[in-house]
Amino acid sequence: MDLLHFAKAMRGSATEAEAALWKRLRAGRLLGFKFKRQQPIENYIVDFVCFEQKVIVEVDGGQHADPPLADADAERTRWLEGKGYRVLRFWNDDALTRTDDVLEAIITALRANPSPQPLSRKGRGAEEAAPSYDSSRQEEPLKNSSENDQL
């Protein structure tokens, strides 16, 4: 089975924690940011990704605390970060019982990665183009990234 078909199959068998978080992320429900779930990115499938902001959210069970899975997760995170993504990892229990804290950490990460500015239209007879992002998203992050990663 290729990666795309495997990702589609995984969408139908989400964990309780993934399903609960997906209800809050889907359809632009989190400040209008669009997330996709069980999305292939080259050789990996990530739980949730906002491509616009290059933010990935992973929801892990306890098995991810033990080697070799923890080592594989660390390698995967380094690779994804090397591609410009910010990876946030949360435990299943936190996604279920501290959902608001998890969402706040995700919001902080989304706000820390503003959308790229559009290309200038100068030289084509037009005024400078306005920014393509929602300026209301451009607030200071509430926590630093190391705190977010530990939620």
C-alpha cells in the first residue's frame, strides 16, 4: 500500500485523542487556520498540518516515550524541521484532558509563523500590495517553543 492510501486508511481509525483534537482544528475552526489530518509529507505521515503556517501537530500515546520509537520520533522531527516545519508534540492524555492548553500552544505556534508577504507590484503601475495575512494573528506568542513542546 502506498503512503497516500495508508494515510487515507489512518483517517478512518483515529485515536480518541486525535478525534477530539480534530473536532477543534477542522474546517478552519481554530482562528480560521486550515488543517489537514493524516497528511503525507514525503516519507512521513503527520497527524495534523497547517501548510499555510508550516505547523505540524502530533498526538502521541505512551509508546512514544520508549526507545526506539522515541528515537525515531526525534529523527522525524529533525527532518521535518529541516524542511521548515514547526513540530508540536502532545500526549494523548493532554489532548483529551487539557485541550484548551493544547489549543493555546497551537495558536501560539501559528501566530509565531506569519504568512509570507506577497510580492511587490511596484513597476507594474500599481501601489504596493497589502499584506496577505490577517494582522489580528500577529500578536506576541504567549509561551516560548520549549514550553509548547512539553504540553
